[in-house]
Amino acid sequence: MTDEAVVAVGLVKEFGSVKALGGIDLTVKRGQVVGLLGPNGAGKTTVVRILSTLLMPTSGYAKVAGFDVVKNPAEVRREIGLTGQYAAVNEYLTGRENLTMFGALYHLPAKYVREKSAELLESFDLTDAADRPAKTYSGGMRRRLDLASSLIAQPSILFLDEPTTGLDPRSRLGMWDVINGLVADGTTVLLTTQYLEEADQLADEIVVIDHGRVIAQGTAETLKDQIGGDRIEISVIDPTRVNDAVNAIKTVSSGEPVVEDLTISAPVSGGSTVLVSAIRALDVQGVEVGDILLRRPTLDDVFLSLTGHAAEEDAAPSDEPKKRGKGRK
Amino acid sequence: MTASVQTRKRPLLGWNISDGVVVSRFSLVQTLRVPELMFFSLVQPVIFVLLFAYVFGGAIPIAGTGTSAEDAANIYRNYLMPGIFGQTVAFAAAASTVGMAEAMSTGLIDRFRSLPMASGAVLIGRTFADAARQILVLLVLSITGFLVGWRITGGIWNAICAYLLLLLFAYSVTWVGASIGLAMPNVETASTAGLVWLFPLTFLSNAFVPLSSMPSWLQPIAAYNPVSTLVLATRELFGNPTGIQPDYWPLNHPTLYTIGSCALVIAIFATLSIRKYTKTTAK
């Protein structure tokens, strides 16, 4: 068994004249959780579809569980579970029937499927709804059923394509719990997300992609360090005193403060002692402060500094091959 | 960590069939969950029977017609029923078109394609279930026909052969329907595209009017239309009036021509749609 669950080298995918992937390199080690982070149209789904044998790369190659996705798709499919952006379950069938059907199509023994289905329904909190058509499920329940469907054969590698897109915050937290549980059991996970918080929460390593290219890679911490240290952020109560506050902050900051309405933020070095100096400086100026905090850069800051645009910002429609019909060649 | 469960082994054709049976089984379960859809797919042909039997019944003369208007209408109804059967089984294709388009739009196809299942099984199973649903439709239609005066006079074995021929035809058109469904960008387009070709297919035939009543340039087109030979073969097998046939090879060998066309259509469209399926992805 190879140490690498997923290896992709120079993956290029063109849809007609649109280049969805411009040469992606990616490695996921066994037992690791890698988050593929990028805005809409960055190429995340295309990567997952190539790795799960649904799409052929235009060039480059990829191995999943040691098998080439183009030459040995059948072997790859036996090792993976895929949960797409859409709850890919038959909504007319009940939760249990869906699991039974997918289990049979994985060619698993009926008795095993029966027991495993019951176990999955139980652990995903779907036992009460198990014999109702999936049509009656809430969005969160459908996603959990979808994830359960991809786990029926106990895959060693799991692809999760935007597993929480469209879910309300509570369902999202529930989904995170479920995913963290799988990871604790040793499943290798490659997940895509456009939520920076989600990648931060779930992934050991983050690969940031934009316009079909990897633009940064590393742990959440290294990515944050890459764009510099901590920032101090204060909010002023009296609008007329903003300038005084900026002058006070300048005396402690290591860079130019940024003003947005009543909030001033600036890069600082020196850890928490800088807070004390800042408060003193503001006190000398006699500026009343509503809020003061020292924060590490978020992945939002990382994204902004890497790409020049925010992560949630939609890419131009022409960069979005999945909206152009069915990705046909 | 690898999958700890041992999967079963079987040759490829065996998997296509056994996976197809699984897909088919759950596709039929799905039918039972939406009784409304089944109900309306039964209502439409029944309405056709009533409209044609009573609205057009007296207006379309069939060779062999008796003297009274009542006789003429009764003969037309016996002529009509195999036509309605033929038209109805042809329309089974529309359900396959919508079914495939729907499975693509919900991402279900992506999931199926990521499973280690046989590549033809989803289509084999779906088309089989779509054709199997026609058994119930034919039953309801036969009862309706009986109530308006249609009679089987050709013997029980011939009648069984007629029903089997109709089901074979249904199975072959569901492959055409599935191929169209896979090529459509969304469900809305699919539901229109799935129907539009079926009207000329079924009306450019002897299903409702004798070929001799059509303009002479249209007759050969209708004569080579497999719906015409299906309906003619069915009329002969049920012992219903056939009218007088123009002299074309398919009309002289309707059963053979129908079986041959069905086999050809299945071979072509199964190849096309399975190839398309293995390359297609959701949306």
C-alpha cells in the first residue's frame, strides 16, 4: 500500500476553449485531510471529478490509492467514496432503500449492507427518518444521507465536494462533527470548500486554488504566517476622534493603519505587550475606545493578499465550466 | 486502511445484468411512490381511446365496413385499439428521457458513475423498468377497449404474442428516449424534446387511419415506419380489422420487420447512450 492516497501531477482540463485547470499538482497522504480552497469557478469540482474518475484530464495524470484514474478507473472506484455538491440520492426512495441500493451496486453482501445501513443511519441521526422518502428530508438530512451513501462500502479515501454548501449554520456544524468523526477513524479526506473557516476547521493542510492553478499550499498556520503577523484592531466611539486614534496607533504599529468607518486596524509585532502600549497611547490622546483586540490574520486575509480578491467573490461566468451544460467534450 | 468488506466476483455481462436488476427494482419502487404519475400516464391513453372511438369513430371508413353507421363505428373501434396500443408504448420513451435528465440534474448519475458497478447497468435497468411499467398500462387499456367494444378474436397465444411484441417495441424506444435524455441540458428541455419526435412517429402511421387514405408520397414513409408494422402485426395477431394494405415489403412481413427494427434500434441506441453515459457528468 502506497503512502500517498492521492497524487496528481500537472492536471490540465480544457472544456472547449475554456481552461478549467491549468496544471494542478496535489498530494494527499494516507489519513490526512486536505482542503481544496477556492472561489466559485476556481476548478475545485473539476479536480474532484477527475480524481473520482468522472472526467478525463486533458493532460497530466493522477493516482488514487495507487491506481491510475484513467487506466484503472474500476479499481479507483472500489477505494473511494464521493459526495458531491448536490445530495445525490434518489429522493423518491427512503433513506434505507437508498443505502440498500448503493450497497448492492458496490456488490456487497446483502446481510452486510443491512447491518451497515442501520449503523450509518444511527450514527448520522437518521434512524427516525430511515423509512421515509428522502424527499421529505431537510437539506441537512439529505446531505447526511448522501454522505452515508458514500460510506456504505467503507472507502479508505473520501472526496467531499463542498459538503456544507447551502446548509444552515447548525447543519453545517453537524456535518463538521460527522466529518471529524470519519477522520478520527483514519479515513483520508479531500474536501473542497469556498468557506475559509471550514478549511481551517477540518483540514490538516490547505491547498488554495484560483483560476485552475495552485496559488498557495500549507497548514492554516503557515498560510497565515505567510502574509505577516498579528494585527491590532480598535473601534473608536466618537467619529471626530478617528484621526487622533490613527496617530496613537501609528506610534505602536509596524505598518500603515487602515481605517474603515470607526474601525482602525494595523499590523503589529511584539505580541500582547503591544496591546498595553496601544491603550496607553490612546489614553494620552484622550481617545475613548469601544473595542480593542489583537488578532491573527484569518484565511480571508490570506486569500485577499494572495489573489487580490476576496474568497466569496464569484469568478467571471466564463471561468465557470460547470455552468456550460454538462462538461461534455 | 482499505475496504474491509469482500466484494462478490462475477463476469462483466453478469454484472451488467445483476446491477441492471438492482437499478430496475428500485426504479419500479420509485414508481409506486409516485402513484399520481402512474395514474396520469394511464389516463392519457384512456382519453385517446374515448376520443377516437366516439369523435372520429364514424368518420374514418375502414375496408370491410358494414352498411350501417353503427357497424362502421364498431369496426373502427376494433381497428383503433391496436393503434392506441402502439402509440401508447411508443410514448414510454418520453418517461425515459425525463428520467435520465432528472438523474443527471440531481447528481445521481455522478454517484452511479463513481461506483464500481457495470457501466451499462443504469441504462439497462432504467429502460427495463420504463418498459415494464407498460404492462400495467396495456392492461388498463385492454379493459377500456373491451368496454367500448374491442374484442380479441385471434386466439390466446396470438394475443400473448401481440402483447410481447408491444413490450419489445416499448423497450426499444426507451433506449431512444434515454439517449435523448442524456443529451439534454436540463429536465425542462428534456420533457419537451422527449415528446416532440413521438407525434410524427405515431401519427405518420396506420395507427389511426388507413395508409390508403394518405397522399401517395406519404404512404412509403408511413409504410416503413415501424409503428405501422407494429400496429399491423398487432391487428393481425388480435384478429382485428387491418384495412387494405398498399404493397410495401414491411407491410407484407409486419412481425419480422418490427422485430428487426426493434433489434436494430436497441443495438444502435444502447451503444450510443452507454458511450454517452460513461462520459457524462451532472448538470
